[in-house]
Amino acid sequence: MSVASVADDREYGATQEKKEDTMLLPDRNTVDRLVRHYRDQERTVLARPCDLSARRRFEDTAYTLCVLMGERTAREAVLAAEHYVAGTRPAARPTLEGLPGA
């Protein structure tokens, strides 16, 4: 291994650490619009549970919110999005003590 490749590896590691510390945040207006669409579509799906196209649109919006907010479930994503738009911090999640892997 050459000295140049070791230096390159160190620089790469330093830039990776910097990238992990910073996170791009989505546009608040976009998130607000998506949350409103999500809530409207939620009401539609509850009123017409057999409407497959409404359910598909609802699931697409939920997925988009999950990606934008970095959450695994639609519920977590919507709550995070609502807090983000309002400018508040969500409550801390409870820890699962005593469970394997926790």
C-alpha cells in the first residue's frame, strides 16, 4: 500500500464522518403539503375502505413521508413531519429495556 493511498483513505474517512454529522432537511412547505394530503387521504380511506385507488394514493404518500423524514413507519413519519412543520421537537421515544438487542 502506498503512502498516497493511505492519505486518501484518511481523507475519505474524514469526509464520511462529516457527512454523517450533517443531515439535509426537506422543505417545510413540501412536508406541510404532504402531511395535509396524508390526513385528507386518511379520511378518504376510512370513509371508503374498499376504494383501492384511494388506498394506493394514501400508501404512496405515507411512503414519501417515511423517506423524507427518515422514519420506518407511516405513523412515526407523520408525527415527525407534524413536529418538523410546527418547529417543535417530538417527545423522546421510550426505550425497550430487557428485550434482546435493546
